Amino acid sequence: MSNLKDKVIFITGASRGIGREIALRCARDGAKIVIAAKTDQPHPKLEGTIHSVAKEVEKAGGSALPILLDVREESMVHEAVAKTVAAFGGIDILINNASAISISPTLETSMKRFDLIFSVNVRGTFLCSQACIPHLKQAKNPHILNLSPPLNMQAKWFKDHLAYTMSKYGMSMCTLGMAEEFQSAGIAVNSLWPRTTIATAAIAFNFPKEILNASRKPSIMADAAYEILIRDSRKTTGNFFIDEDLLKESGIKDFNQYALDPKVPLYTDLFVN
């Protein structure tokens, strides 16, 4: 399969950052994109709404369905899936991109924050997958892609931000388990994670400016995601892909195009050795 024309792609957290970039990359093939995110009104500090991205998707050559969605709300998820199927006739691809971050040690992690990152990262990924799988089973080349890290059970990835690591690894455990569980149905379930930090609002708000400047643009993750989604779902499942390694395999040689500032040495992301 060479492209994503007419594929129905449901992307959580697609109003900005990596989710938006993946939406625009798939739109260039003429895909039907569901922009499912919490921001339907302009945010004072953050760019992008589901409506602004819908316009960009259409301009790029895709069809767009903006849906207000909080992945923590079960009824909203089921409504969003029903709206998608009513509008586009099915679902071919689910991208679990919505994520909450909290780089805090144990004693500084409030239970409110703990509940947020678990309800968005683990529960949201599980719930959206559960809601989409009956439709994915009907699709020709179905994929679930979780934006989560390789499962590296080293204490160093847990000691400084235990709650966050558990929540992101929870997403990766969804990949591990569902890839095996739904292999016979032909549904690919994979994870994708960046080698370096990516210049998104999450990095801008949670890390020093030096790390933002040492990051790559979200387009590297979009190109890597695209590469996974065009592959045969029966032959590409249960993988924990790293963006740079995947793109090197695909023949990309110029990685300077992705650097925010090619003169600044890159900052390696969490969970990557």
C-alpha cells in the first residue's frame, strides 16, 4: 500500500504539536482526518484549535472532521467514534497522541496530577483503542499507533519522575498486549517515540529554553508515523519504533531539515539510551 488516500484516521490531541503535524502529513495523501482534541476555542497561551487544524487539513488536501474530545470521558469517546463512522463510514487508523506530562519526583507529584496523567495517558489510550477496535476489524489495513516509549525497565527512567514513567509505560503496555491480542484480526499496534526532544508546547512549558532549542521539529515524528501507517498491518505489529532509526531505514539521510537549529547539538529524549 503506497498511500493513505481516503483512509479514515482518528487522531487524539490533534489541535497542536505532533498530533497536528501527523494530521497534515496524512492529509497530503487525501486522507480523512478526525481532529479529536480538547481545544475548540483559542487558548491564551497555546496555538491551535480543532477548527484551525481542520482548515489546515483541508488546505493540505484532506477531509477534516473536528470533534471536541476529552479522552478521559468515556461517553465523549464513544460519541466521537460514532460521529466519525457516521461521517466517514468507518475507521482505518487510530493514533493515540493525547498525553499529559508531569516531570516531578514522587513527593512533589500531587494526586490530582497523578490522576490526570494516568487518566489521559493509560486510560485514554485503552479507552480510545477499545472504542475503535470493532471498526478497525472491518478495515483493510488497520493500525493503532501509540505515541509512547520503548519499555526500558531500568531504574534510571523511574527515579526522577516515577508517576509519568508509569503512565507512559502504561501506553506502551497497551501496544505490547493489544499487538498480540489483535494480531489474528490483522490490526497492527505499534509505538513511536522520538530520539530527541521535539519542539512542542509540552517541551516549551516543562523544560528550559536550551532544551527547546536543542529539539527537532514535530515533522520528524509525522514522517515516521506516516512510514508506519503505510505498511502492511499484518507484517508490522508489536514494534517500539524510534523516529530517527525508522527514517534512516526508509532512506532519509538529511536530518538537519528536522532540527530547530542545526547548529545546536540535539538533546536526547527521555526513555532513550
